[in-house]
Amino acid sequence: MLKSDHTTVGASADLIVWRWRKPGPYELLFLRKGATCFYTKRGNEILCHVVRAPYGALDQATQVVSGDSAAAVIADLSKDGAIEHSMPGDMPHWTDEGVLLDLVTPAAVQAMYAAPAATLETLEF
């Protein structure tokens, strides 16, 4: 499930990003195709959440954005062992905040959903 009532989702060929609509513990959650982790961003703080095999980063990320409290879901996933560990870091070298925010503009989201449904499937996470 890529859609969420709490967030706006945008995607490119190798990147998916959620932006929370209301203030909360995080502003953005994003991951890259084939990743074993996902990232959360709040202000200048970036956290990398490493997902334990065989759990998929996309599956765990969608649980986080689908829950009522992203921080609580991350804590539960960590306690259950799906998230191996979370650590502070920098913005990954393969993206920047401008790219992430460009994917969740109203025009970009509208274009993404106007494209054939296979567009999201081609991400092959």
C-alpha cells in the first residue's frame, strides 16, 4: 500500500518519498529501490532505519506511514526485530531535500497517479 491518509506520496524510477501532511515526529520518510533501510527526516535530523532480513524496507516503511503514530510504529518494529537498528546520519549521497520535496509537490503527485498503474509497479521494490 503506497497511499496513506496521513501523508502525500511521490515516486520516481528508483525513489519513493512520503511527506506528512500535519506536524508530527517526522517530516519525510524515503527509501531507494532495492534498499535494506529507509530514512526519516525531521528538521536537520536524518535517521537511517536498517531493516533486518527477510523483512523488506518498503513493507516496513508503509507500516510506518500507515500507522497513527510513526514514532510508535518504528518503536514497535524495532522491538519486534523487523528494524535492526536506527542511527543518525547525513542525507544520503544519492539524493537531497530538493529532489525529495519535488516528488511530493501537488503537480508531481497528480502526474504520478495520472500515469498508468504499472508505473508504481515498475519500481520493483
